[in-house]
Amino acid sequence: MADEKRKPFLGARFAEINRRYRTPRIATTPVVRFALLALRVYLIALVILLVVKFILVLKGGAL
């Protein structure tokens, strides 16, 4: 019963937090945006390589 009473409260609290931080407060320059994009692409590439290597190891192959 206590969990049922907390759920609406938590939902309202999360909604209020999301509303408050919907727009960023820090202005980023194009250089910073490009650096973050490059890091994101690099991270995705590393994850893809990790998954490929894992699949090849399971199959008994090598990269």
C-alpha cells in the first residue's frame, strides 16, 4: 500500500525535474558541439568493434 501512494508523488517529482532541465543553461560553441559529436561517434565505433569481436570470438574466428 505504501508503494501505491509513492508512485504518483515520484511521477510528479520526475516531471517537475524534467520540466526544469528541459532547456540547457550552458551555451555551447560550435567547436564544443563538434567535439562532443566526434566523441559520440568514436564511442559508437568502439562499441560496434567490441560487439563484432565478441561475436567472432564466440564463433571461433579472430579479428
